[in-house]
Amino acid sequence: MLSSRALLLGRLLQRSVASRSSTVGKQTVRQAHYVSYRKNGPTPNMAVRGLAQLAGGMMWWWVLWHLFHEYEHITGEFYYPDPSEWTNAELGIPPDDEE
């Protein structure tokens, strides 16, 4: 009985090793898209490059235009008080003569 189990286990092990060694190193080839592993991808045509340059130019124009005309988004829209004008009471500092 033990020998039959060992024989069955040996055949199973042999099949798994044989099937694994036949698939090692093989790679599935897909023809659905361009693969750019360790090399440059396809060069886009002139119209696509022109549209990308146009879109980038419009984006930078929009950013710089709004930074120039609506700078309050960066600096704030309200008056910031001068800290040298604040009193000790406003800052919560006790008077010097108090202990």
C-alpha cells in the first residue's frame, strides 16, 4: 500500500515539474497594443504634438493671467495688521509690575 502511494506521488511530482519547466521562459505575445519596455514609444504625429503645445500654452496663459489679475488668491484679500502696533493686552502679556 505504501509503495503504491509513493508511486502515485512520484508520478504527480514528475508531471508538475515537467509542466512547470515547459512554461518557464515563455511569454505571452499580445498584439493589441504597442509595448515600450526599455525603448521609446511610438512618435506622435505632428497634429498631436501641435495640439499638446497649444493646450500647454493655453494652460500657462490662464495661470499667469489669473496670477497677475487676481493676485488676492495668493496674498489674501484683507488688510494684515502690523504686529508692532499690537498692545501687550491684546497679546496676553501681563504688565511688568505684576508678579
